Amino acid sequence: MSVSRNGLVDGPLSSRRAGRAWHLVGLLASATLGAIIAFSILPYEMLLGYQSYWNNIIGDNATSLAGFYSFANDKWRWPVLFTSYINYPSGANIYYIDAVPVLAIIGKALFKITGYIYPYMGAWILSSYILNGVFGYLIFRLLKMDVFSSFISSSLVILVPEFIFRHPHIGLVAQFFILISIYLYLKFTSASSKVEIYILSISISLVIVVNVYLFAMCFALIVAGILDSCRLGKVKIGAAISIIMLIGIFALVMSIFMGLIGAGQSLPGIGGFGIYSMNLLSPVWPQYSILTGVGFLDTTGGQYEGFNYLGLGILGIFVVSAVFFWKSYLSLIKDRPFIALILVLLIAYAASTIVYLGDIRIAKFRYDEWPVLGRITSTLRSSGRFFWPVGFIIVISAITILYRNLQRRHFVAVLSLAIVLQVVDLQPLFRLTHGNAVAVTTRVPPDGDVTLDLIRSHDMVMVFPGALCGPEEDLNRVLQIQLLAARAGRPFDGAYINRGNRPCKDIAAEFAADPWRGVDLPRALLVLMKSSVSPSFVAYGLGPDVKCREARYAYFCGRVPLDGTLETVGSAVNPPTMPLNTSLDPNGDGRPFLAQGWTAPSSVYRWAEGERVRFLGKLPREVCGAIEFSAEIVPFAFKDYAVKTAVAEIYGGGSKTIQLDQLGQQRIHVVFPLERCIDHLDLTFNFRELKSPLDVGLNNDPRTVTWGFFNYRVDVPANP
């Protein structure tokens, strides 16, 4: 009896069984290694799905979890991933909330059966580490490496930096699907029968139920496997074409099942291709490395998506294998031309249409403007991710070439040194990953007034301006409220969806016309973020049948009579008093009286935006007879377009048309006779037929700005 170099035992049946047993031991050891690495980097509360961790998170995974909870609490609908509980009442497809659709479906089914809802995200991340180790091990065993060498080699497949960086993106962390596709590629070109190639190729279409980016990468690798197996004579060209078509058909069926296409739906595109790309130096340029410390190689402002640094250990074995055994790489390219071609195309797509080498732009293409490719690039805009299969294949190829060209003890020594180098080099990345995982539960302290009891006492939660339309500091606060709503099984709006979001200007216009946006539920909870809504609007702009309470970072409002739980939230709203006969700065002391229709503050003046612009403020005393409004403004104008006309309407009085007879900075002054006495100012400027700077060709600003206000004041005439 003898032990071959591939770790199998030659000899009688019992010896072969022993070889299979050692193979199983290596497999379990690789899985255990993946778990150990995961627990050494990430908090155990996160990986084991503790609700004390997941129910308090912020960021991308908060969006995913809120999406799953909402989906699970809703009834089953068609398409299967649709729920009306997100962006109520129109609803949303949770595919665009990165909730890992296949797990969301399973989790919802279990919840309907058992009544228990489990936040599976942590277990999914842990499983991804484990399965990276498992399929790394299986790949090396398929390449005829011995058990121990395959086991230690699997560690470098787990320690790929971009994989470790991806834990905040629950759908993208499942990169073991890429390794499965590499494994299938090797099976197709070595041991698989024609029937196996058919079945296994078609099964890869199921990856679209996890993430469309991963599906695209896996599909590319499987196509390479089919074509290279065709070249080797394992399948005929007609069969190869039919297999590829069947993958597309099955992916199409799954897309219809999930509601991605069909019934007037299609995968929505979005801008940004060329920004979220990979810098060509990224794989070799140290990032979050002991050599450079923290920071990404980012020339475009979005190349963190192209973070593909390989690490000193992986780069080391690649350089050694390429320098001393370069002929092996030439043989690989010669023997496997289609996988080589696919890898080149993936690198080209990762670099996108604007190619950077460090800070130098070396090329610019326009294939994103072509009809079919334009649709692909708008759907798969974060092109820098497409280097992932290339990175894994570099690791696998370098290890395999060293194994086949070195004595075993030398190979183990070289690989062990590479693993140590990789672990030491990535310490800054490990700290970043662990720090981010901890910070998502502590970075934004929750408002103590916002509780599950408050949410459960209402029928739904409406949040203005929502997750994506307010200032950045409000994003995670909104996500906290929406996660509470999802946990309570209540519909909410203003969700953070990565495709198909409504334009913020449309949301603002709808809110200006009706803060309740057509929702007539008597126990709806309206949440108005303080940074986007003034206290004066809360006090006077919602109508007499609405009452609000002021909490730390938002106003919580309901229709009267208020629910008892809402009555105990925060304190009563006490709007500031608008001073009379005083010049007010819209970026400073006049800011509390800007009700709606305003851009963010600036250093000089503040733009009014949209067709309806409103001033609201509590007056220091009751005013009768007449009231005056004046302001220093500049109208938006470019070429033959200018905003010259506005109709001003005041509560308690009439309306006046303001017609500018010149451009540039100027002062407007309007006197409004009052039909009755007023205790607060409610003044609205109405504009019509507006164009944005983008519309008139000035720049890319899509906002329909009207007049820029330097200052304004309210006066009471001496003799009204």
C-alpha cells in the first residue's frame, strides 16, 4: 500500500476508504478554517444572528434587514418578491434591497409556519467564509493536490481582500458561487460527461436568485467552461450553443418569477458606469495594507467598488510562479484559450470606459453608448467588481503551478510564508472590517422616544424626505425608523432602494401638495426630519386636524385625536417667532421660516426650488389691515431663459403677481391687504413653466431653481 502525491491511498478497498476519509477530514478542516477566520475578524453576535445586534444596525444591511422583515410580515403576492409594505402604497421588489431573495423566501415561509423571524444575514456571511474554504479545497483536490496542501491552500482563497471587504453587502458576500463556477469549469474540461455539463450549467442560472452581479460573473465562467470543453471535443458546437441558450432561458424564467421582468417590468438601469470602476493598479497597489495604511486607490470618487488589492502573500506567490515557471502560464493560456479570453474581457469591463492607471487616464471608450451594451452597463454599473473571478483564478493558478513544480516540502514552506505575509499585510483591513461591523450598531444612537410601541400603535409610517432625499446625517436615522416599522410589521415609505427610486423633486412636490400623499389611514404616523422641515411648517403647514410632537431629530405627527402613545413622545412643538421689521438671512436666522421649496444652505444666497415656495412663521403679535414682504433676490437666467414671474399668495389676504423687468440682483417689495387678522405668516410664491440648469444647457444640475434669496423681511405698514 502507498500514498500517492494527490493524497489518495493506492491499494485494496479498505485503503481507498481511508483515502476518502482523509479527503473528508480535509474538507471539514477547510470549512472549520473558514469559520475561524470569520470569527477572528467579525463579531460573533453578528455571525450568529443575535437580534440584539441585527435589530440595531444601520447602513446597507439595515436596508436589507428592513426589506426582509417587511417582506415576511406581508402576505404572499405575485410576483413573489413584491411587497406593498415598502414604499407603501405603491410597493417595491425586495430584489433591489439586497436581501438575498432566495433566503428571504425561505425565511418568510418559516415565519408563516412558525411565527419566528430570524435575521439570517449573519449566518449567510459566516456560511460564505465557510463555503469559500470548502470550494477552494475542492478546486485544489480536483487539480490533484494532496489533502494537506489543498487544506492550507484554501486559506488564501478565504483571505482575498476584496471578499473580506464585502461583508456590508449581504448579496455580494456570497462569492463562493464564483468558486463553484471555477470548480464547474474545471469539471467540464476534465471529468464531466455531456449530461453533467448540461445539468450543472443550467443550475448556475439559480444564482440570479441571489445577486445579478454574481450571476453575470458565474455565467461568464460557465460559458468559458462550455467553450473550452467544446474545443476539447467533450461537447459539439451545437450542444454548446444550446446549453448557453438554456442558461439564458432558465435565468429568464427565474427573473419573471421574481418580478424583475414581465408585466411591464425590466431590470432598471442607473447612471454611474465609469465611476465605480477598477483602477488598473488596484490589484497590485497596497490598500488597507501595512505598507500604506488605510485608504483606497480612488481616482473617480467611486473606485472603492474596484478595490481588488490581492495582498502581499498572494502577490508573492504569483510573482514567484510567474518568474520561475512562466512557461506554465503560457501552457495554461494555450490549453484554455476561452477562459483566458473571458478573464481579459472581465478585466476590460472592470476598468470600464474611462481607464485609469493610478492618477493617469490612459484610455477612453464609448461602448456604454451602444444599444445592447448600454443597457448592460446601466444595469451592472459597478464594473470594478468584475475583477473578482480574475483574482480568484490568479490565486488558484499560482498555487497550482507552484505545487506542480516544487517539491512538497518546499511548496508547503513557500505557501506557509505567503499565508503569514497575507495575514500580516491585511491587518489594517481586518481592523476596518471589524470596526465597521461594530460601528453599525453604535454610530447613530437611537432616539429614545422612538419605540416599537409607538410604531405598533399606528397603521403605517410615512417618512419625509425619506432615506435618499435628505442630508447625509439623516440617512441612518431614517433607516432606524424604517427598521422599527419593519420589525413591527407596519408599512413604510421613503425606502432606500438601489434601483428605481423616485426623483427627490417629485417626492418634494407631492409632499408640498399633500403631506399625507393620499394615504387616508386614520392612524398613519407622519415622521418629519428636523433638518428638512422647519418647526414653523410643522406648527402651521399641516392643517388643523394634524398635531405633532418634537423628538430629538424628528417631528412625529398624527391626525387628531392623537394616539396615547404618541402624546407621550418628546415635547410639544414650539415654533420660533418671526421678527418684524428685521432683515433675515435664509441661510441663518431666517432659516426656521422657510417651509418648503428650498435648496440646501449656501454661503451667499439660497435658491428657491420648484413651482411652490413657501414662508411660514409665527408672528410676535396679531397683524390686521395689511402686511409687507420684501427681499433681495436674483432670478435664475441663462441665455434666453429667465424666471421673471411669480404669483404670491398670502393666508388671510389675496394674491399679487410679481413681474421682474430686469435680470441680476434686485429688490422686490409687495404689500398685501389683509381680509382678516392673522397670527402667523403663510406666504407662497408660485412659479410656472420652469427649467433646470440641465434643461437650458448650463450644467448637469437637474433642480428647477427659481430665485436666489439673499435676505428677506416682513413689515407692518404704519398706516395700513
